[in-house]
Amino acid sequence: MQEIFIGRQPILDRKHDLVAYELSFRSGQTAGADVADDVSATANVIVSSYLDLGVQNVLGQQRGFINVTPKLLMSDIIHLLPKTQVVLELRATAETTDEVVRRCGELKQAGYLLALDDVTSVNDKIEWLLPIVSMAKVDLRRVEAEMLPRVVKALEPWPLLLVAESVDSAEQASRCMALGFQMFQGYFFARPQIISGKRAEPSKLALLRLLKLSRDDAEVVDIEQEFKRHPNLTYDLLRMVNSVACGLPRKISSLRQGIAVLGRKQLQRWLQLLLHTAGGPDSGMVSPLMQLAATRGKLMELIAGVDRSYDKDYQDRALMTGILSLLDSMLGVPLAELVGKLSLADEVKAALLTRQGRLGRLLTLVEKKEENDAQAVYRILDELAFLHLGELIAAEMKAVSWAGGVGETVH
């Protein structure tokens, strides 16, 4: 389990009202921890904010300023970010090529807000971007006090919102107010807050397998089979479906449905993003708990197949119930809170939270079998009346063998 930390620094307007947060990836939980600014760090910010911690918990109704490198700006991954909730920050010191300028213009046309960060002067390179960006951020630590009016004057020809960064004293705040800055950020107003959570780090090999399947236009059933082996990625997929398809007309009852709702293009973008957050090839090695969740899901699918061999949707719901039933143990978060973030079928929710309904009984049967509670197993088998102990044991062995494939390498 990986501890995640996101730095969140408030950005205020001239009335000192909160208007946005700048988000940054933290390598530790203290306010003074190093903040990385490469593609991996930005990817961690996106994944942590929009999946692990939940965008409502991180931003509420405010926008989030996220620093992007030219490499990330040029990639397709950027379209995973909701344009109504982010401001893309590009450093003034970054390499500004014709391709970067053109890309910024495309993103602005698509509805994204862009900000130019670390502005210390206006030169030919910056002038290429000033007609495109909506905000210019001036870092007071990088501009001498006597030079600040000149920088502001040089920015006047463009219709930009001016943001003062690193405002650490009342004197600096008053001076920036007088110079016409509209937004303010710094220790004088508020220090960064650290928001923490946990993430089950995905296997890089699993991500590569899924990305290859997606790019090779593999059948949805093949992509679904790979997801079934990785409960943490299954949960992430459902969270992503929720974030890109709010107000779904129907609730998700299978992995296949979730993949279809997300779409191949978004799936590829998401997998590429997760690859930036993963470590080496051996990162995210399958834990016993994750293997148990995969085994539990497969076993429930097999039992449901005996129960209703004609109903593939029912078997899919059984598998999803089993896979998600150990999320609270994997992530250290109450199951009700996790399930509340997903648009799951009511039957699956009832099974997970209260063990009610047919799926609830199947889940209880599997749990009692794991606990070696023979008396309870016999009682539930008698109650269900479609499965005998020998069939259950055979299905369990098949599920264990199937889940053992989780650790297989990419060929």
C-alpha cells in the first residue's frame, strides 16, 4: 500500500475570498517536503486528486492549478482532466517551441484555461504565449522589488489576470494590491495544506498488458479478463467511469459495461497516465490480499454460473461483488465510503454493504469457506439448494489456479 500526499495551497482574490488551489505532489507529509515537477509528479497529482482522494475532497467547488511540462502538455493524457475544474500551468522557463504554442492554442480552443508560471520578464519567447494564456503568475522571490512595476507594466497590453506568488508579508500583499494584481498566493495568506490517502499501487506489467490489448483493438472480453485479475485496477476503472460520465442513465453492473462507457480512447489515456505513476517493472507486485480478492471474485463468478448458467450479466455482477468486497482492507477506508463513490447496481451494493440478496448469500458462502467454517458452509449450501460441497471445492481450486495468473509476466 502506497501513502500519497497532495499539497494544496489556496489562491485568493482581492477580497481575500478563496478562488482556487494550486496542487502539487509531495514526497512526504510535511509542509516543507520536496515538491517534484516532472511528468511523474504531475501524473501523481492527477491520479491522486481525481481518483484516489476524490476531486470533491481536494478541490470542492474551486479550480485546481496543475503544473504541466511541455511533454505532458503535448500528450493525449491532458484530455483526462476536466476543463471546468483545472488551470494548466506552464512554466515561463520551459522550452517554448512552435509545437507547444500551437498545442496551447488547441487546448484554449477546447475550453481549457492556461496560466504562465514563473514570469519574471517579458521576452520574445513569452510573448508567443501571452495572447493564449488567461493568467500570468509572477513569483516575488524571483523578481526584485524595484523591478516588479516594470514586469506588471510589460504585461499590461494583454488581457491577463495577474497572480502574485510567494506573497509572504503584509507589505508585499499591499504592494501587489496597489500594482493591480487580481489573485494572490503565499504564506502571508495561507500555507500549503497536506492531504493524505492510500493507493494500492498498480502493477506496471498489468498496465502494459492492458495498454497493449487496448491499442491492438483486442476484444472487450479480453480486456475484461485482464481487469478481473487486478481488483485495484477494477476499482480505479469504476472511479474513472464515474468522473468522465457523470449522471449515467444506468448503473454499472459489469466490468464490460464500464469499459464500454469509458471508451477505448479514454482507457488508453488513463492507462498511460497510470504508467507515469508506477515504479519499476516489479512495482505493485501482487499482495496476498489482492490475490485473495481476485480469487474471491472468480469463485463467485463460477458459483453464479452454476446458479444461472444462462445469465452472463448475473455472473458479471457476482464477480464484481467478490472483487470489490476486500477494498476496505486493501485501501484502509470504510467499504461504505468506497462504494458510495461508485455507480454500482443496487444488487451489488446491497451484497457488499449488508450481505443482502442472492449475491449477498453467495458472498457470505465464499467468506465462510475462506474461514473454514464448515457448519456455516453446509447451512448456506442447503439454503441455496443448487450446489453441493464437492462442486464448491472444485470451483475454489479452479479460482485459485486462475488467480495465480495475476503474477504472470508480459510476453
